[in-house]
Amino acid sequence: MQNEPEITRDTLLRGRVKLLQPRHGFRSSLDPVLLAGFVAPPFGRFLDIGCASGALSFLLLAHDEAATGVGVELQPRLAALAARGRLDNGFSDRLQVVAGDVRARGTVAAGTFDLVATNPPFRPLGTGVLPPLSEKALANHEVSLALAEWLDVAALALRDGGRLATVFPFDRWDDLRAGLSARGFCAVRFRPVVARADDVPHRILVEARRAPGAAIAEPPLVVHEQGGYSADVRRMLGEHA
């Protein structure tokens, strides 16, 4: 188990969260860290759509010791790593990892989740360069899970009063808002993400509910400043800002 050259053993939150990842294939980005730092606890029972090797689920569980969750991942290798990571982190009683298609009937119980959190594949087919490794392609491009499909799953899964939280490309913000509105949701909070203070946004963090009203537009989250991560991002990483 110690000699697995195809797997790396990484950590988040200054070692509080352990993460097993493929050395070559899909590897977690900063996005789940930003999303977990944006959505406020308590999380109750959450659903992580496309949990990959578990980064977002593990971060949510670390941020809220009372939370429980279900992570669903289509790709068997990533789901297996998430299941192993669940054990490594001591989350076996708090997280269920399901290897399968979140769209399949019976995979997600209707109206049973307080929070749906997802860092979904968000590059439409026909845009950008499709990665040669199918694991990366499935995780990053809408090969098997498009915006409308994961929104349908979220709408089905959430109980009355539940929240949907996601990180999405800023240039698809209009598409996301339209999809939310079509399902009776509206954004109640959103925060653009910029690489540096003077840059245009490249991501947006969104919390939505089935509730009318004006959204709270939060100031941009700056990722880099003065040659390193910003104070906000260092805090999300569990470092002292």
C-alpha cells in the first residue's frame, strides 16, 4: 500500500485533510478549496456531485464536524480513491461514496439533502482542447454531465429550503443563472474569483436557493497577491493569513 507510484498522497488544511490522487490523470485544483471556503456551515446532509477523489467532500466534513454527506463519482478509479481517502480521514461514518452515474434512477434520493455542492465539469464540448486522458476529459468537459443535467439532479435532491453551491466559469455565469431560474432557483450570494486584483474574473462562486429576492454580490476573491496566495485564500487553505 505504501509503494504505489501511480498514486500521490497529498494534504489540505495544513495536513488536516488527506487526499489520494492519480499521479497522471485528473488531479484536484484550487476550485474545491475556494468553494468549501465560500459556502457557510452548517451543511447538514450534503450531496457532492462528481466528487472525484473526494477533495470537496473532505473539506466540507472538516469545516463542519456535524455534517454528513454522499459523494457520487462516475469514474471508478477516482471513486475508489475517494473511498480510501474517506477511511484515511476518519470519515467512514460520515461520508458515503457512490461509484456510479448521478443521473441514474435511484442513485440520489429525492428531497433528502440540505446542501448540494459541486465542482462540476464545466467546459462545453467543442471549446478548448479535450485532454487526451479520458479521466481528465470527463472531469473537466461536459462529456457525460452537462449543466442542465447536474442542475436537474440538484433540484431533485434538495429538500425545501436547501442550498445549491457551485464554482463555475465566470464567462458562463449567464448560462448558470438561466438554468437556475428555469428550475425555480435564484442566486442568493455570489462572488467572482480573479487571479490578481486587476484581472477579469475567471470563476464565480454561487449559492442558490428556491427563493425569490436580490442576490448579495460579494467583493471579488483575489487568488494571488505579492508573489503568493492572498490572505483570503490562505485562510481557506487553513493557513494563518
